[in-house]
Amino acid sequence: MRFLLCFLVAASAALSPASAFAGQAATAPVQLPADAPDQATGTPLALPATVCGLTVPAPADDAGNPVPPPAGTPAVVYALMPCFAAQGGVAVVDPETYTFYMELKNHVSIPGQKKWVPYTDEIEQVLLGDFKRLWATTFLDNLSIEVVDVALGNGAVGKLVVYHMEERQRIKIVDYVGVDNATVDQGKIEEELKKRGINLRIDTFIDPGLIRQVTGIVREVYAEKGYQFADVKPAVKELPGGPKLVHLTFNVNEGPKVKIRDVDFVGNVKLSDGKLEKQMKENKSKSWLSFIKGGGTFKEDKFEDDAELIIGHYRDEGYIAARVGQPQLKILEDENDGKTRWVQLTVPISEGSQYKIGNVTFEGNTVVKPELLAPLFKLKEGETYSDKNVRKGFEKARELYGAGGYYEFTGYPDLKPRDQATTDVNDPAGPPAPAPGPSAAGGPPVVDVTVRLQEGKQYFVNRITFLGNTTTRDNVIRREIRLVESGVFNTEALKYSVRRLNQLGYFKPLEGDAIGVEKTPGADNKVDVKLQFEEQNRNQLTFGAGVSQFEGFFGQLSFQTSNFMGRGETFTISAQQGSRAKNYQIAFSEPFLFDRPQTVGIDLFNREFEYIGLYTQASSGGNIVYGFQVQDFGRMFLNYSLERIHVKDLNPQLVNPAITQGNIFLQESLLLGAGGRRTVSKIAPTYVWNTVDNPMFPMSGKRFTASVDLAGLGGNTKFVNPRFESITYFQHTRRTSFGFRGQVEYIRSYGDTVALPIFEKLFMGGEYSLRGFDLRAVGPRDAASGVVIGGNKSLLFNAEYLINIAGPVRLVLFGDVGQVRDAGENFMWKEPVYQNVFPTPPTVTLTDPFATVGLRREGEEDILPTRMKVGELSAFKSSIGAEVRFFMPVLNVPFRLIFAMNPSRGGVLNNQLQPEAKFRFRFAVGSTF
């Protein structure tokens, strides 16, 4: 509207010249001979001395001599003048900036050169163009162009063109008053403004329209957080120091947060309220899982997304005409503090009829035959129609075509209810709901499905390039790529390649824009593949001290890398000395020997660990490994190790002659007849199949491990130890995932090894198995001493719910269940609980049920305890809890703060024969699985 009015002003000024500006005092005119009369009034024209405070020069040459136009000269363009009278004659923007946009400056007469430019219709078009250009700068609030007739002498008339301009206000200060960063971060508001192309920074021009737009955006940001009643009032205050400088303030009153107590669906008959609400993502009723799953807070802008999810679920069940109406809010109550408003959300539903499948046809397919496509879609005549089957069918078809290089493949289903118009399944809102079309037999309504395919061209790979791998060498990356330059562009091979690269852990996960596929310029059917990497520190240099349940207090100096010199090799050199442990190690592994997928490695070590309440184990030796690839994600390894082991500092209760005498198996297990020394020489074939997407932050994939340790040749300890482990991750939401591990292990001696040495027996407890128990606190016990001495078979199950909090921080909710049994024992649900009871003299009373003292009278031998069954408990030991994992980039391992609860404390003793604590809080490094 403003542009139209200004245009009319400019036009009227050009056609009906005025003698002076309205409201401006006339100055003493400069009289020239033979002034022409004003055509409207008949009075003589004059040349004013100033206009809009600016001097109007008389036509003269360089020496100052008057130079009027020749007699008979038509009206000429005499001068142009920018005028800022509405703001005190002072411009904020340099006037030369405005002159730049004035094309008229190139059409002004130059008296000194006797150059006179006629004022014609073309000049008026120039003025119109000037108006448009000046207005397009967005610098101005008001703009008009006035043409004033002045006398130039010899009866000639000059056109003095005045540009009346009033600039927009400019921001010097912008504030958001009432914004609580705990509710809505001011940065979030500024980020949203930037997305909309609005930057409220110093010296930004503003107008009422912009202020209204910003006010609306601030309201939207608050509404996204559930503050539907947020009140935003802008205020503009002029500042001293210049014209049009203002302080812009947005006063925000967030009001109550709108929370949904109940969702009521109206009109649904076939599907329950619970099923429908379960489909919604944002506008759910409040629950204790809302902080993970979303919901609880009303978000109006997200309702359309929820409506589509509801409609999608109906279509999955065959209700292709289902619709969702406009939601209604019913205010239930406000909290006393006024910060929360509870509402009931009512959602109208129109279900329509459930459709059966009629004829199914494929159109547009020339590469793949219909009989090969049909099994992918699972659309059988007479069955209930399901959008879910259609989506899965297109996913499988996309994989099939993509593997053949048809990466532009797309398609859509065309649904046609019998005797009705076509309904596009890709438009959930769709056209008006069709009336049910009866089948030929008069049964339920039937829909004919036409699967329309657009195959596109077959593409080939032109070039594969890598960017950002500043440390890792190209050949280390290229050997994981399953695409070949000049070969077919197999999209499935690209997916496999990306997964393999992510499994390395050398880079931040490849996803999104980091995987680029662009058509090759000048080539009709070729693409270039670009992978953008961001290296993450794979070199772990540690120097310092720490404490853990396993090592106790320790000092450590080590260097470890899984990408040595960018070659993909692993190298470790470590020295650790502590109160419970010492460990010296040097290891090297090459995963691609001679650029082939063959692994070789060597590991030399010298270790000593104290297992509190059991024994101290000192060992030295080494192992070598050879491995090769089996299919894309499988590897076979053959490991040989030789280790000399010394067991010392045994728990005195274990070596009590009264306990060990006559127990040959316990003596052998404790190495009492071998001076505590054994040599273990073993080979261990191992198969690993791994599709886990990332070693540090897994979200999806599986890892299966099967191995057998066979000890004997070259050593004096013989045993066989098969082990199976299965790990599965699957993504739940964008930032959460489930993880599960199942492990079964068995070990038995053979040959002349009568009993397994204690260091080879199986135990549980600690941060890598049952987190609610002490290290090696779970397992079969010696009947006489009550000390845990381990078993020969075990079952372990771990479950985790992983939540990405922010950056490298994860919250993990976990549950652990495990059981260890000894030779001759079976896994069981319940196990007996025993207690050692001593014969007690009448004058002595034992109040501690866990006491292990011996009693005797003068001149008598020690009175040995009697083992009595006092009850039953679950044979499966379990723990639940939560842990926080901090990934430390320098160390490349997660630090863990573990809070665990052992719900089955009763009957469980640690190695000091004390009841296990019900709650555990400990620090740890690494991960359970």
C-alpha cells in the first residue's frame, strides 16, 4: 500500500509541478531576466536559493557567469536533491549511498558545458525506476519524489527533482526481557530467526512488519516448548545520539506450560485409544518415560506430524480412508504455582472401512520382471491391505534396483477402490474419503493396487575420493570400500562400505552429508562418490595414577593406538604398577598383511594381579595370532599362547590342612603339589561376525563370537574351553538404543590334569559381568571354608538401555543376570543356602551368623564347623542400576560411574565372608560388552 501511494505522489508531482514543498519556508528567489510564468497561476517563476535546506545553484559557468538556457529551450532536468526533512535533515545512511540508486543523476543538465537535458516521458520512467530501486533497499519507511518547476532565464523552465526520504529505524540495542534460559534459551530464539533469514543485530533496519514477524517467531519457539499462552510484547524506544536510533525490547511472559493429562479419541471404533496414542510422538499424555520417549507437553505445531502417524497406522491396518480432525483442548486445572496448565486433548477420528486387496499390477518395470517384484510387496488378493507391506516392498525393491546401479529408482502405489476414483497413498490427507467399494461377491470393500515404478538410468562409478583423512592413509580406507571405479554404482555396496569404515573407529561416524554422491559433469550415467572424514584421536597416551576395583591404586605410563602412523595397525606399550596389580605389555597387530585381509599380531606381557580374598596370580608369556576374512563382516582367527603362571598368597582358609587333607581335587586346583606353578600352552580358534556400527558409541548391529581354547601340547595343564557370545544392538529413537548380551562358557580338564587350576575356573562379579557384585564374588564355594573357588560352566545375560545425553556423555540403564556352576552341577532356578555352625559351649553365644571362628577347650583340637542348609535363593544372581559413561577423546575409552543394586543380597558373601552390600557405587573404565 505504501508503494502505491508513493507512486501516485511521484506521478502527480511530475504532471502538476508545485512551486514549493508543503510546510517549508520559501527563500528569497534569484531573479533572472525573462522569467517564464507559472502555467497554473500566471505569476513569474523564480529560482529559490535553497530547497530542503540545500543550496540551489543558479545556472553558471566555471567562472560564475550566468549561463541560462537558449531562448525557446523546452523544460530541462536541472538538478536532483535528496531531502530528509522528516527526520531533521540528517541522514543515517550516507546520502551518496542513495544517490547510487538514482539513475536520474546520469540525466541532469550541466550548465557550465551548456548541456541541457530535456525533461521527457522517458525521464519520468527513469524517476519511476529510481523509486523502485530506492524502495527495494529496505532502508526507507517513506519515499516520494516531487518535481518543482524553476526559472532558469530566457523563459526556460528547469525541473528540480526532490527525493523526499524518511529512513527506517535502526537497532542500537535489542533485548529479550523475561526469557528464562532454563525454559527457552535466547540462543534458540536467535537461531530460529537466522533460519528465517532475520538478523537482529546492531544497525539493522526495522519496521512494524519485521517486529510483528519476530514477535510471532518468539511465540512459536515458546509454543514448541509447550508454552502455548506465552505473551510477547515488543517495545521501541528512541535513543539519543542520532535520528532513527532505537532500543528494541521484546517483553516475554511465558505463562503456564501446557501439559496433557489425557488424550481422548472420538469416533474410533476398530482401534483403541491406547493403540492410537501409542502412535503419537509428541502430543501424548504425561508418563514417567516422557523425558525419553517424548510426550506430556502439548505442541500444536507438531500435531500434524502426530496426525500423520495415526493415519499411517490406520492405513497399515487397511483403513485407507481414515482421517484425523482438528484437535480440541479442554483446560482441566492450573497448578497452584501457575507454572503448569493441565489439559485434555480431544482428537476426532473418522475410520472408514477396512479394505481387502483386489487386483495387484506392476507398471513401469522393464528391468525386473513382475514375478520377481511380487514377493517383495506381499500383496495377495483377498488379504487385508497394509501400507506397511507396501513400504517394506519399496524398501526391498530400492535395495534390489540400487544393487544394480539404478540409484534414482522410485515408485508409489496407486490405490483404486472398486468403482471409485484413484486415491494416492502418498498423500495421507488425500482427497475426500471414498465410499466403500463392494467386492464382486458383496463382501468387504476391495481396493485394486497398481505399483507404479520409475526405474531411471543405470549408473556407474566414475571416481571415489576421500577428504579429511589427515592421518589415515587412503589405502587403509580404500581396502574397506566395496565399490569399484568404472563398475556399477551399487548402493548396497556403498552402505556396507560405510558400515565397515565406521567399525574401524578411526573417524567420527560417516552419516548424512559426509557421504556425497554427485552426477559426474559431462557424463550421462556416471557418479562421483565423495566421503568426508573427520579424524578422531585414536592415539591413547596415558601418564598418571588412578584407582579401580580390579587394580586398586595404581600408576601407569602407556601408549596405545589402533591406527599406528595412519596404517590401521594397532600398537601398545604399557607399564603399570599398583597396590593390587602390575602389568607390563608390548603388542603389535597388522590387520591387512601384504594388503590382503589377513591379520597377524604378537603380544608379550608380564603381569601380577591380587584377587582379594583368593590368591595372587603372577604370569608372563605371550601369544601370536593369525586371522583372515570370512565374507564381509566375518573373521576367523587362530591364536597360540604360552604362559607361565605362579599362584601365591592363597587365602589361609583355603589351605587349612583340615580342609585340604583328603581333597585331591582342591589340592590340584590350588596347585599345592606343584609349588603354585603351571605352564599353559594353548591354541584358540575363534570366529567373529561383527556388524556393530561403531565400536565406541554402538547404536545398531550384531556381534557373534565363538571360540575354543585347547590347552595341552607344550604345557603341563590340559583343558578345553568353548565359549559363545552374542551381542545385539538396535536403535530405539534417534538418541537411544537397546543392547543385549548373552554368553555361555564351559571348561573342563582332560588327560593327566586332574582338576582345573583355580586361575582357569569361572567366576562372575564386577563391572564386566554382574555389576552389583564384587569382583569374582559369584561362583561355587568350597564347602568347608565358604570361599568362592569358581566353577566350570556359566551363563550370563546383560541388558542395557543407552541414552545419548550430550556429546560424549551417555546414561546407561542396565540389568545383569548370571550363574556359575561347578562340575557335576546343573544350572538351576533355586539353590540352597548353607551356613557354617559351630558346636557352642553353654556359656558362649554367637550372635554373628557369618562368624568363622574355631572353638576348643583346653587340651582339645579345633572344633570344626558343621555346614547346615538354612534356606533357598535364586540360583541366578542379578543386579540392576544405572551408569554414566564419559568418553575421553585422549584416552579413547569411556570412564564409568556405576550405581548398582543387588536385589538378592541374602546368602551372597564376598571373599571376606561378609554379606554383599545391597548397593554399589564404583568407578570403572571400558564397557561391560
